[in-house]
Amino acid sequence: MEIVHVSAECYPVAKAGGLGDVVGALPRYQREISHVVKVVMPMYRTRFLYENKWEVVHKGGSSLGYWWFEYTVIKEATNLLGFDLYLVDIAGLLDREKVYGYDDDAERFMAFQIAVIDWMAKWQHIPDIVHVHDHHTGMIPFMMQHCPSYQSLSGIPTVLTIHNAQYQGAMSWDKSIYIPGWDSWKRGLLEWEGNINPLACAIKTAYKVTTVSQNYLRELRSMSNGLEPLFEYEKGKCSGILNGIDTDVWNPATDPYLQHHIKPSDPGKGKAANKRYLCDTFGLDPEKPLFVFIGRLVGEKAADLLPQVIVDGFQFIGRRMNFLILGSGDPEVEGKLEVMKPLSAGDYGVYIGYNESLAHRMYAGADFLLMPSRVEPCGLNQMYAMRYGTIPIVRKTGGLQDTVVDLDEPGGYGITHLHASVGDITHGIYRALQLYGDPVRMKAVRKKIMKLDFSWHASAKHYIDLYRTLT
């Protein structure tokens, strides 16, 4: 079977969140079970582009409304990632370092999608499946089926995976001219609440829709930023497939980012050494339990609650623990976390920004991971943390509910709470301190979570089984 993944992100080429991790791993695991897998993404100007070898495989041109643009497709020459990687370049739109955050993102991703299907329409064969990810590629199923210029692609089944339904790419109808020659009778497939909505369009037109956890799919029927009726209507073609993690990249026994490797059979020594290194780096007390937060400092992640959680924790529980924060996002949250640094008594640190190596070291050196998300479609951080022997403290939502079982439940191994509130998070920290005060139980939980299997093997097979229902 030949599968083409189209995405705005793919680790390690370019990553802004979990989407990049998924598209960087799932294709490789599909390739390992003997399928031909291609990933197509924009040619951002990242380090990966300049540090690897490429070959030009196609040059073409198309229109974005009244603007004619030329595009180039290049292929990574050495199969470095374990699958065929293609980058699409469009001068003036995709030749930038960042993935998102530009005023013309709608034009950038529309042109990218048009270039992808224009190139595919010129292939000498057709693939078995086109798998698109999130709203940045959500117009592809519609254009393949309803743009006469690309009718050669109309019979290819399409699959949409929704990594985060809060972001939908809605744009006004004056931008409908960007869509190459389409049947105006199909206007209803594009429209949602008075705008063109690429995510809604993909849900309507893709053959199958998946979300990144079973619980997140259930939640979308009542909490999807306005798409609730659509998810209810289309529920027959929707399914939840839990994300996995790349256990080669995230392997505490071999991780090149770590100063000290960790043996799953006896994690205590390795964890302690990594904790000492981390605490020395940030001026923290290694004798205290270390709580970390790793991720975007935005409302979805409940990062706005962190400053008050830390203040309340110190005030009501006592300065019995360390906090270390890694992330970037909302400038107001960043500012509040920075202002707190001078108040540290050797028990608080923060790094504003993205730092992959530090993230690995924090998973390895921490005792507990805070993940109080308001919205978490699947969540990978809790899986990374458990792989490295760090116990997650999570809100029961989305994939967090699917992957973390509370210690007080049968077979439990994590700490969960119901609400994204300062009180609930602080209570979770209090429970964690009780666990930390019981070294025998703490050791048993740590060894248990390091043995849990969150690899991509099972999930990759689930996707293949889904494709086979369509081909």
C-alpha cells in the first residue's frame, strides 16, 4: 500500500507541537510493516534543510486566485527519517523559518495544498491513500474531489486526522477565489457558520476522520469550538486512534541528550544523577521532589494557572518542593513566571523558549510532571515522562484520561484531577508529596510506568486497518 501524508509539521524538520512528533514517527512505523510511505510538507528554512542532502524531483506552477506562482518539490536524498520526505517550496510564502504566526498563513497553506495536488496529478500512478493532518491540509480532500483540474485524483480515498480541533483555519468568502475552478454547487461543503472552514470541509469530504485519542473524539461532540453538530452528524465515519511515541527517540537508556542514562529495570541511580545535574544547572535543591511543566504557555495547557499554583503551593504546603518550567507562549504568562525568579529560595526555575535537549533532561531528572490541560486531544508529554520514570499529574481530559490511571484506582500509576483549577492542581501536588514520602511505593510506581507500552506499533497497525476498509 502506498500512503501519502500531507502535513504542516514533521519532526525533526519543523515542529511546533504534537503534530510534528506524530508525523515524524507514524510514517516510519508504517514503513516498517512493509508499506510505501511518503511525507509532504512545506520547505521552511530550518536547520534540517541546510544540514541534509536533497534532490529536485519536480518543478511546476499553479494559481492562487489571480496570482500565478511557481513551486519546486525536493526529496531528502538518503532516507534519513525512514520514509520518503518531500518538501514543497514557494518563493515568498513558504521560504520562512517559522511554521505559523504570519498574517498570510491562509495564503501560505492554500498555495502549499494546491502545489501538492497539482504535483500529484502529474504522477504516472496514483497512491492508495492520501492522509491529511489538521486544517492546514484540510482543503485537499475537497479539491481532489470537486476541482475538475484534479479529477485524476478523485478516486483516491482520503483520511483526515484531527490533532487539535480548536484551530480550524476559517477564512472569509472573498478568499474562495484561491480554490482552483470548483463546482459552486458544492459551496455547502466549504461553509461553516458563514465562513470557509478548512477543518469542517475536511470532516465533510474526507472518507474517514480520526482523532488522536478515543476520549477526545467523545469530547468533540460537546466541545469543539463550534463544530459540535458536525461531529455528531459525521460520527459514523469518525474513530479515535491513540497516538504513540517514538521509543527510539525517547529511550532513557540511550538518549544522547542525557548526561546519565536510565535503566528501566533499576531507574533509581540514573534518575538521581539526572536530577542532580538539572538542579545544579538551575540552582535547585536536589533533596526536594522536583515538579516540572514542559509545553506551550497558553490557556489550553492551563499555563496561566502555574504562577498561582506555585505561590499557593509554597504558601499552603510549604517550600518542600522544587518547580521548573520550560515553555513559551502567552507573553503575560511568560512575564509572570520570569518575575518570580528572584523570589526563589533555591526551589524555582524557568526557561522561556523551546529547547529540545533541556526537555529530554527534564523528563529524565524530574520526579513529577504537571499537565493540567484544559484541552489535550492526546498528549505526548505524559507518555514521554512515564517512559523516563517521571510520574504525571494530569487533568482527566482527552488523551490524558486514556493514558493515565489514578493511583487510587485498580492498577493505577499516576495522579489525576477533574478541574483545571489552582485548587485541584495544588491538591495533586500535595498527593505527590505524600507519594514521594513513601520511597518503597514511589520506586514501585516509577518502575511500573517505565514498563508501560506507548509505542507506535499498535497505533500504526490500527491506521493500516482503517486504510484497508477504503482500498
